Amino acid sequence: MKFSTQLSLFLRSFFLQAGWNYMKYQNLGLTFTMLPFLKNEYKNDKDALPSVLQRYLENFNTHPVMASFCLGALAKQEEQIAHAQSLSDFKSKINEWNGIHRSLSITTASIGDRLFWGTLKPLTLLLALFIWLALGVNFFELENGIKIPLFYAFGAGAAAFVTFNAVALFVKWQGLKISYTAKENSCFGLTRFDWNKTIYNAKRIGIVLAVGMILFGVYYYLKDFAEVDVHFVTRAVIVLFFIMVSFITRKLRIPNMYLYLAAVAVFNIVCYL
């Protein structure tokens, strides 16, 4: 893939979600991203372009970062379609394109949701909180009237933002190049990375950081206590209860959304009381 082509797909892929709709999801964003590439590929056969665009306007939905693997693979397949030598070869390539369009988007969506939304975002949030503590901002004892330096307030957030997007941009850029050159038997480059191991290790790091944050909070609230803080104990018990229930619902394959809604409702009632 030429650098100019890769750069065009990379920049335009940031608008993948811009045309999101309930009927066909990211189809408009996909078409917008691929449009310059398609125009160049069919510049000598402009009459074919409308039917080509019709294919890209079908249902498409995946993770916005991992979509780069779909873009590279579809671009490579589109080149083969444009240079098909016979009608049977053309139909065969179209069927292969449809398979890539459908199956690869599902695979990348699964990986992206677990890696970026389910792991990396919470992990960078914990990173921001620990940076606050390292800078001397003890958010466990903040009271009305205490001012936090502007640098401290935005520094931790900026660190989390940069960390998350550094990983996302790397995957987005490399995904285009790898999927364009990789073969189908390697799932268009997806198998070059051990995604499950990466997600597993990142989640374990997140658990360690979360436990560390909880222990620090418990230490802060209990270090100088003269009497039992009923509110603190109640909230701590509720947190532990929902953590234990989350393991049970996971085993039973019950959607955690219901557990989150219950937790929010319970916490709001307890805090109000």
C-alpha cells in the first residue's frame, strides 16, 4: 500500500462514526473513508463505481479503532475485483469481499470492545487517579473550598488521554498496513498479535491497581478512626457485595448491564440516606 493511500484511509477513518445510523450503522462512514481509494481504483471504469459504492453502503459495524484491519483487507480485495480477468473470477472475488466485509468486522468488533472499552479505558482512568495521588492530590479528603492547581487537575487527565490514544493510533495505523499485506489464513494480520493474552495481562494490571486504590482508601478512612463510620462501612460492604455478584453473573452469563443499573440505584439510595 502506498503511503499516500494509507494516510488517506487513516485520516478519513476518524470520521467512521460520523454517519452512524440505526439502519446500517457505520456504512456511511465506511463509504466516506474508502471513497478516494475507490475513485482511483475505478478511474478508468467510472460506470462501475455506483455498483461498487452500493456494496459499501450495506450494513457495517465494528470497533472504530480495529476498523483499520477491515479497511486494509477490503482495499486489497477491491484491487483484485477491479482487475478480475473473467466474469466467474469477478463473482468469486465479490463473494470473498462479502465474506471479509461481514466476518472481519465481527471479529475486530469483539477484540476492540474487550481491549479498548473493557480494558484500556478503565486502566488509563486508574492511571490518572494514581498520578493525582503522586502529585499530592488526595481525593479521599477533598472538601469544599480546597483548590486543586490547574496543572494537577488537567495533568492526570491528559496523561490518561495520551496513553489511550497512543495505543489506539498505533493499532489503527499498523492495522491498515498489516491487513493489506496479510493473507486470509492469518485472519488478515489479526493473528500476528496475541490479543487474548494482551487483554488478560492488561486486566490483571487493572485489578492490581484497583485493589491498591481500594486498600489506600480503606487505610485513609481507618487510620485515625475513633468510632465506626457507619456510612463508610455500609458503602464498603455494598461495593464488596456487587464485586462478588459480578463474578456469579459472569459465570451464569447474565448481562452485567443489569448489575450496573442495580448498583447505581443502590448507591444513589444509600448516598441519599
